[in-house]
Amino acid sequence: TTFGGGDDTLNNRGQLIAAYPGHLIETTTINALETFNNSGTIALSVGEVGGLLDITGGVRFNGMGGTLVVDTRLGEDGESDLLLINGEVSGVTKVSVKAVGAIGANSSGIALVQVYGEAADDNFTLDSGSRSMGLFAWDLRRNPEDDSVFELYSSGLGAGAYEFAGGLTAAQDVWF
């Protein structure tokens, strides 16, 4: 989608579907938009990683409590859908991660958002439902070597690891 000259504003108060089910790897571009207000949901999730929403043209992206939903393959070689913002970011957008494969930890980071412009550490936050997936706890940070990237990383053991260990103990108690 290309917007015309002038002062164009997109107010997302509902759901912006940027990837369509059945199209596994899809790129959606919003070009020449001056302001994007997000109080709704930006949906890149279709059950497989590789979707890209590219907002170009020096946009001012205002997170107004909205949500970004991405598919992510967890693990050391993890990958994810990506929101790419060419402009400045303000406010807060929650990120909801849909795990399409929970195979292990990732301390190096999996890119979820990339901002070519001004952004603060707290512009993107991980929603509470995405904090424990598989056996690991997850969090969101800016990449220490490239602060344009907001990335998912494993921050320790998650609830699943303790539940698994508890299940083994219970099984032992049954037999002994």
C-alpha cells in the first residue's frame, strides 16, 4: 500500500492482518505513511515464520497499547516474523509470540522488530503469555551489538521445566 503526499495517518484500532493464512512467507509494505497509531493488533501470525511488515517513508509509529503478533521458531537457530519500521517509535506495543517450534534455548536473540530511527528500550514489551514457552523463560531486549533490533531471548528455565521435573517426581512416587 502506498499513501499519497501530505500528512497521512493510519489509526489501527482493530486488526491489521499483514500476513494471510496459506501464504507462508509474505511481505507487506506500507509506503509513504507519516503516522501509524497502533492501539489494535498487527497480525503477522499464520503458523509459520517468515512474514514481514515493512513500514517505510520516515513514519512516526505510535504504540498506544496495541499488540504485535508474530510466529517464532524457538531455539539456537530460531527465526521469526519481523516488523520493520523506517522512522521513529514512541509509546508501547506489546509483542505476543506464537511458538511454532520450541526446540531449545536462544541466548543470542531472535529478531522480532527492527527500527531504523529513534526508539527507546521500552517501546516494545513481551506480553505475559509469551514469557514461558517450552522449557524456557523468554524476554525481549534490544540487541547489545545493534540497538535497532528488538529480540527475543531465553532468560532461564521456564515453568515447563519445573512442571516436567515435578511430573518425573510424581511418576517415581507411584512406583516406589
